[in-house]
Amino acid sequence: MPYITHPNGQKTFYYEDDFVDPWKPHDTILIQHGFARSAIFWYKWVPVLAQNYRVIRRDARGHGKSSAPTKPEYTYDMDTILDEIKDTLDQLGLEKVHYIGESTGGIWGEFFAAKYPERLHSLAICSSPLYMPKAAQEMLAFGHKSWADALRDLGARGWGEEILNVLNTSKDADPAFVKWWLKEVGDMDGKGLGDHAELLCSSDFDARRIMNNIKVPMLMLTPSNSKLVNLDEQKDLHEAVKGSKQELIKANGHEIYLEPEASKNCLRLYQEFLQSLK
């Protein structure tokens, strides 16, 4: 299975798909999932994108098949995560990529664009808040002392059952899909996710402080009905990143990249954005 071992000893799992004619030069898209999901959740996008791009999907630290260290073994801070993303590109021989991130994966992309703009052709974010406000953290704690404690106490599956109602993912969804969704989330390590959540709650994880430093071409896919995305703050981000493009996506909830109709719309808009860069 494809893994990258970083200098800090941690392993990052990734999928690679590329169905472009081998003799044709083509760019690479790096897909980064959101919290408590994994690269496999982007299955709808790959068959379309991989016809024209090399597509890399990586599992974040503590997610999917990537290693899930806990503190103090592992230093959960901004530089550690960003350097692991950069090292992924380095080890795969990728000078520049188109980065698309969902939810918290998009926030990582914003910080990466501010710190390493020379490594990105473009940045796209999908259902990505600028930070995790106290109200959101309390909502995700589901009555426990903290968001991180909820993950450790409930386990990944128990917490996943709770978050479904917040994301609105199960509304109108095929029950078989919901069962699959819960299995994928439930297979992760609750303690590892809890440690990751603590970083997301820190003051470091606030893209408002770097959004004016984002200079790469940027697309914002903004959900119309997410409990985690503030539309006024999305407007602030759009205005801060000069030349950025924002699209409001009508959907049931937060995971617009997965909802049947919303995902088709997102994918179409993303392809048009990439084409415009040519």
C-alpha cells in the first residue's frame, strides 16, 4: 500500500489515480479531506478528475490509514501538519499542485497557501470555515467536557453517529450509504482524533490571521445550509483574497462534496475553475 514516511517517523497513506494519456503533460491535484473523514470519501470526484489530472488523495494525521500518534509522542501544531503536506509533495516529486480541501482540510490549504505559495497552482476550499468558534466546539462536544473528550469517550463510531445530525449527511440519503459512512468513520482511532481536535481548537488554527496573505488563484465552494460555516465570514475571506471566486452551493448540509446533486454542481464548478487557469 502507498505510504510516505516523514522525517518525524509518521506515515501518511495516499491514493494515486492518473488516467491521462501517458505522453501528455498534465498537472496534479492534491485532495485533502476534512476532520473525521478520509481520502476514500472523495470517490465520486476521482473518475472525472483523473481523466485530465494526476489525482493524489492523502489521509490526514490520525485519519484513515495514516498513522495516529498521540501526545506527547507527536507534536500537534501548525508547522508539523504543514511540513507533512510539503514533505508529501517533495517525496512524490511534485513541485506544484492544485490543492482542494474540504472543511478543516480547506483551512489547512489556506495556511499552506500563505506559507508555501510557490508550491500551489491554485487553492480550492469546500465547506471550510475560517476557524472553529467556541459555539462549534461545544456543539461537537455533544455534552462532554470538550470536543476532544467526546471523541475519546464515545469512540470514533459513537461520535460519528452524533455528528451525522450536525452535518445533515443522512437527510434523504440512501441508508446503505449512511451505514458505509459510519463504518469508515468508526474504523478510526477516537483517541487519535481527539488529539487532532485539540489542535483545531487552538488559537493557531484561525485562518483569519493569514487570509490576507493568500495570493494564489482561489475558489470557494460555500454551502448554503451548513451549521459549521458562517456565510458572513466566507464573504470576508472572499474579499480578503483578491481575485478569488466564490460559489454558493444549495445543499442539505455541510458535506456538499458528497450530496448527490450538490457534488455534481461542485465538481462542475471546480472543473470550470481549473479550466479558467489555463
